[in-house]
Amino acid sequence: MFDTLSDRLSATFKSLRGKGRLSEQDIDSAAREIRIALLEADVALPVVRAFISNVKERARGAEVSKALNPSQQVIKIVNEELIGILGGETRRLRFAKTAPTVIMLAGLQGAGKTTLAGKLGLWLKGQGHAPLLVACDLQRPNAVNQLSVVAERAGVAVYAPQPGNGVGDPVQVAKDSIEYARTKQYDIVIVDTAGRLGIDQELMQQAADIRDAVSPDEVLFVVDAMIGQDAVNTAEAFRDGVGFDGVVLSKLDGDARGGAALSIAHVTGRQIMFASNGEKLDDFDAFHPDRMASRILGMGDVLSLIEKAEQTFSQAEAEKMAAKLAKGPKEFTLDDFLAQMEQVRKMGSISKLLGMLPGMGQIKDQINNIDERDVDRTAAIIKSMTPAERQDPTIINGSRRARIAKGSGVEVSAVKNLVERFFEARKMMSRMAQGGGMPGMPGIPGMGGGPGRQKKQVKQAKGKRKSGNPMKRKADEAAAQARREQGAQGAPGGAFGLPAGQPGQDFELPDEFKKFMG
């Protein structure tokens, strides 16, 4: 959604790089480009004016004029201002002192409230809670049935006593759900309310009645991030008519301009709390303004990537794999390779994961063209091998390749390429596990060097260069002979500079070394 904005901002910052000092003209030109980029992204005009004013004021200050790299300081200022208009700090859910905590979802029809109820339920279940979804949308056809299906997929409970389709009282259902949750010991109640195609008095009154009946701890306004400026108008109408505590952005994976997301927190004074960026139930997470600003500026989102990895990978499994790799490359088999690949797949879309890495915006087209099915094809090839072949891929000859290709439905060349890639990956992973760094690169200081590099250094250290001057060379040889004769007679010159004839008789270690050595 923010691709166009990211591209425009990157081009603006690129024009500033390499300048030792920024003039007034440079700052005005950069501010103009940033203003155009924000307006093209459909950001609300008052927000753009406030943003540009702050950036220009700070860019003319001492923090830029006295900086060694002014362009980086401007990027830092833009990043901080973006975080500001996105809401500043991450806002967490408020939980009731006595269960259940009541969360009410409000918004227009089609914003994705019902699906989002399931996503929020799954997310809270992952946090160790026991959520209950309540079907209070009794107007839209099949809304109750949809919520039941979503709840089943998410593995959470649902309370739907009324059939819906215009039958039943949503206020009574909401009121009864609180007692039901207490009886069944659900600690969170998520109330899915009805929406309309536009703002009207009936919608506002029903939402207000449900709010008064259940006294929710959080009222979340669900907004479709693809509807542009109208999202801000709708948010203001809901804030004044019903009131809400936080915003949830849905459909962030769309290709529409994302100005609503950048405007809504600043205009309404309510922070964005969650974001939905896909159709799957797990495409949902807490909204972090600093991470979103970092993504917009093309600096990636490494923290979210680490969190996903921590949720997916087992610490014990990771340690076991590291120990295996440290023993040697042959310990790592195709079974291990398949297990690692399946773990990465659990983290989500490969293209989305790569998009979280810094600098990946430069190869955006290649990332978007990644075929997610390649992982499935690779898994099919490995699963078509015998246990012996997975353990030792070196035994895979021509006839075995043909059998594996036939079993997995691919070309023989695909099997050959996979085995070759596996051997390369195994070498690289083993080398990194032993502290050798990436192939073709020197070992990381403090982590040890690669074996080949160490041998090379030892080889260079052998022998001592002889002088090209015959007289000097003769004098050096005579001195060396004298030293050898002296050493043979037990003269001074032992290890560590101690006299060889008195091995450490008068020498004592300092107190610090004595403590260190016990």
C-alpha cells in the first residue's frame, strides 16, 4: 500500500546524499517533494501541512546544520515526524480488572469487522486468553453464519443465540453475552456489531445502545484502509456519534493509496492499535508506529521479523541444529533442510518476510515475482527421496534422479539443481556455525576465522626473509650461530624472557593473575 510513497521519499533522500551542507533551497526542494509524495498518497491536507511545517523547522535547526551527514539527519527527522503522525508510541489493549474484558467493534458495512473479530480472537488466544465472539450483527444476511464459520476456523467460541437476517434484538444479545461469558469462564468478549453502507442515525443509535448495555473496556473502530479520505470523515462521525478508543486498519495488503492510515490517528486523536494485512486469520498484528514509519522509508522491519521467528521456531530445536552444524557439514541432512524450510513457511509469505528486511525496496519487483509454490515443489522433491538419499545425497546418481523427478512431478534438472543448492547451503551454514563468516568474506572479529584463512596465515609466517646484501646476510648468519651456541650452553634466553638457567625461581605472578588462575 505504501510502495508509491516509499519510492517518492527514497528519490527525495537520494538527491540530498553527498551534500556536505544543505542550503535553504535544498531544504525547500526536499520539503516540496515530500509534500507532493504525501498528497499523492491521499494524506489529509491538514496533516500534510503540519508535517511539512515541522520537518522544515527542524531541518533548518542546529541538528542538521552542525551534522556531519545532513541528509541522514533529514531522514531521521522525517522518520520521527512520521512516527508522530502515526500515533507515536504503540498502544496496548486495556484489560478489565475483573473478567470479562469487553471489546466492541464498530464501523461501516464492508470494512471487515466480522473477519477481524476472528483475527482478533485468534491473536488473543495466542496471548493465552479465552475469547468469546458475540454475533450482534443481526441485519446483514448470513452475518451470524459467517461469524460462526470464522470462529470455528480460529478455534475460538461463539455466542449466537439469534439467527439474524433481520430477526432478534442485538442489544439484548450483547447484554446476555456478558453473563454467558462469566458462566463459561471466558475472559474476553468481542462484540461484532452491524454496519451500514454510510453514516445514518439508525446505525449510530444501535451502536450507542449496545455500548451503553455492555459498557465496553475498548471500542475499536474498524476502517477499510482502501477507501481513502472518506475513512477520515467516517472516523470523525463515529468519534462524535458513538465514541471509540482505538482504530483497527483492515486491508492494508491492498494496492490503494494509504493516506487514510497516515491521517486517521492525527485527525481523530485516537491511535491505530491493530492492522490486518491479508486474508488469512493470522495476517493480523499490533500496530507499531515506529515500525510502520521504518517500512515506509525503506528501512525494513527487523523487529517484527524477529518476533515472528521467535513465535515459530523452538529454542531447543535451534540449539540442536546449531550443535549439529558445528560438528561438520555432513551432519546436516536433507531432512533437516526440509524441517527448516517448513518452519520458515509457517512464518508466512516468503515475499512478505523478505519485504521486512532493510534495503529490500530496491528489489521490490523481484520480491513480488517470487513464486510461493517453489517451496512446495522443493518439499515434494525431498519427500520423493528414500531415507538413505536424504541422509547422504552424494549417492543420488542419474537413475535415482530420474525416479525422484518422476515421483515429485518435476524435471530431472530440478532435482539436480536442488541437490547442488543443498551442498552449497550446507557448506555456508556449517562455516557460519563455526564462526568463519560468509563464504568469500573474512571471519568476523571475535568470532574466529575460516579454517582456510588460518592455514594461509600460518603458511605466510613460515621462514625469515634474508637480506639481499651479502655482507649483512653473513653478519646475520654469524649472530644466529652465536645465539644457537649460547642456547646449547644453557645461557639466558628462555621462554617469556626468563633466564633459561633459572626457570622462574625469582619470578612471581601479579596478584590479579593469581586470582584469575585460582
